Amino acid sequence: MIDFRYHLVSLISVFLALAVGIILGAGPLQGTLGDQLTEQVDALRTERNTLREELGEAQTTAQDQRRFIESAGDQLVAGSLAGMNVAVVEVDEVSDANRKAVLDQLEAADGTVVAQERLAASWTSADELTMRETVAEGLRDKLPADAVEGVIDEDSGPAELLAASLTVALTDPAPAGPTAFSDAALEQQHLLEQVGLVEQVAEPSAPADAILLLSGGATGADEDEQTQDADPEQTGMGALAALAGTSAEVAGTSVVAGPTTKDGDLIATIRAEDRLADLVSTVSGVEQTTGQIVVPLAIAAQDAGAVDQYGFEDGASVLPPVVEQGETQGNG
């Protein structure tokens, strides 16, 4: 049983402990603890100032490099697409600013934008897969054999067939000369627009030598649940990846450009698959002037035979190899 003496001893012990702590804190330990805390604060302050200076230097260097590239941009791209016709296809929602900036760079490179098209949501939607299968099978026999030889066969699915159809529609010239579309190309254009798979922003005026697939950076996470549950190679990002690969095989020159890449977007999907990365050049960072400048250079480089991935992410190249004016061939 706890009695009064137990409480008294406990209270005395507590007060003695407090007294010892006060004496030690005010006496022998005061200087040691104070010095240690002061040293730690001084070290943290020095580290903060050093990091602030390094950050300022890095920002200044980055700004200087950006200003250099921007000022040299006109000289870098001038003439790189001379004599080349480029078709621009928006594969998802692209901002007005990015679209205009990229088109301006194609013009600065002396390229001619001969078509502007936009894919409808039905190109990737799981809800419209049955419709796409029907349309694709109807288009299979209408594809010119010489244009899709070695690319399209009896095992090709709707994503590949529609990709080949769009590529033929934009690139296949008439036998009489390179300035007019073949009958097959005109038929593909009409059918794709009629079924609502593509929207013509600017009607094609001449066959393209290269195709630029322009992305706004949409990712697989943006797809609805039904699309995610459907065949990944025929819907969603899989259908867009098939478009990139097939257009490169049929057209010879196909580049995908979009904002700084993130997991699940078209550029990341292409870079993650070796076969696609060997076929299709990608350019990330088109929200910045540096990325916009690279787009025509990447098209010119691929037309000359160099396929690569351009950007500031790990594993990407900052700039394409220099392509001398007049070196591009047109038509790959």
C-alpha cells in the first residue's frame, strides 16, 4: 500500500532531478550545448548560402544557353527543310501556342506545310473499336500495294490499317508527277473524313515528304476505364503508337513532337519500345523555344537517315546532327 512517505520521497526525487538539470544546464553543460548549436546553425547557414549561389549560377548559365540557342535558332533551321512538304497531324489536344510556334519553325526552315489534320477521339476510343475494324477492313483492299508492301499484311490490325490509310492519304503522289495526289490517296482522304476519324484543318494541297505527329502530351491516364480495359494495341495510346510506327514505315520520315515528356504519353511510349524508337524520331519540350527549333532539324535529320530521340531527358539527344542545306532528299 502506497503511503504518505512514498509520495514524499517521490516528490523529493523529482525536485532533486530538476535541480540537478538546472545546475548542469546553467553550469558545465551550458557552454558545450550552446557551442554545438551555434556551430550547427552556422554550418546550415553556410550550406544554404552556397546552394543559393550555385542555384543562381545554374539559372544564369541556363538562361545564357537558352538565349544563345534562341538567337542562333534562325541560322540553325534556315534551309533545313528547303524543298520538303510536311503534313502536320495533331493526335490529341494541342495548345494554340505550341501549334503556332512549331508551324512557325517549319516555315523558318523553308519547309512547306501542305496539310493540317486532327485525329478525332474515335481514332483511339474503345467505344468505336468495332467501327474502326469495319472501316479498316473496307480500306485494306484500297491501299496501294506498292506503298504498303512489307508494312501491311493479312495479320495487320485496324490500328495499323488506319495508320497506313492516313499516311497514304497524305503522301501518295500521282504517277504523273509529285505535285498531285494519286487516286488511292484521294479516296483514303475522303473515306477517313467521311467516317469522322480525321478532321481536315487545312485541306491537303500536295503529297507530303514527311509527317509530323504533333501531341499535346495526353497520357494513358487520361483514357476512360473502358479504353484501358480494351485491346491495348488497338485503342488508346497503343493506337497512336501504331500510327507513329506505321507512318514512319510507309512515309519514310515521321517525327513525333510534344511537350516535355511524362509517363504514359506518346513520346514516352515510343521511347520505351525499341522497335518504335528505331523507326520514329521524337522531340520533347516543344513548349520551349529550344524544343521548337529542334522539330524541323529532327525532320531533316530523319529524312537524311538519322533517327533519334531529342530532348533534355535522360537518354535523349539535345540536338540532331547537323544537316547541311540541300542535303535533304524529299520523299525520304
